Amino acid sequence: MGDSETARMLAMMEAMFNGQKRTLGMVEAAIDKFSTVETEISKLNRKMNSLHELALRHHSETSGRLEAISTRLEETERLLDDRAHDLKRMQIDVVGQYNEVLTALRDASHASRIAEEVQSRLTEVEAKIAHL
């Protein structure tokens, strides 16, 4: 091998080494970028886990509150049903009392008419006795 071939070979090897250095530099930069991306993904995963735990806690609290509200609504509904039955019974009692009052008024009216008739007859009898 001649000096010129050796020089060419050395130049080619140097170019190859420089190319490998550049490639390694790019690989190193890519690794750094992937490392940064991996770190960000880890941060996002931690935040996502925190949000998930918060959502579970919130869901649990909300479920408990909704259950309490549902129980109160059922109690209120039961109470309203009881009051509706009470009102219905009272309505029946009031109608019965109303009918009793009407009956008493009718009887009083009838007694008043009888008393007027008796008074009228008594007046007639007194008039007849007075003429005797």
C-alpha cells in the first residue's frame, strides 16, 4: 500500500469516525429527549393517579350524601303519606259532623214547627175556654 492509499484510507476512517461521533451525538441527544419525555410522562402519571384518587374520594362522599338524601326523602314521603291518611280520616269525621249538624238543625226546625203548632192549638183552646 502506498502512502497515498494509506492517507486516503486514514481520511476515510477519520470521516467514518466523525460520522459515528455525529451519530452518537444524535443518539445521545435522542436519549436525553426520551429521558425528558419519560420524566414528564412519570409526572403526568402521578398527577393522573392523584386525580383518580380525588375522583374516587369525591364519588364516595357524593354517594354517601345522595344515600342520606334518598333516606330523608323516603322518610318525608312516608310522613306525607301518613298525613294524607290523617287528613282523609279528618275529612270523613268533618263530613260526619256536618251531617250531624244538618240533622240537628232539621230536627230543631221540626221541633220548632211542632212547638208553633202546639202554641197555635193552645191559643185556640184558650180562646175556646175563654168563650165558655
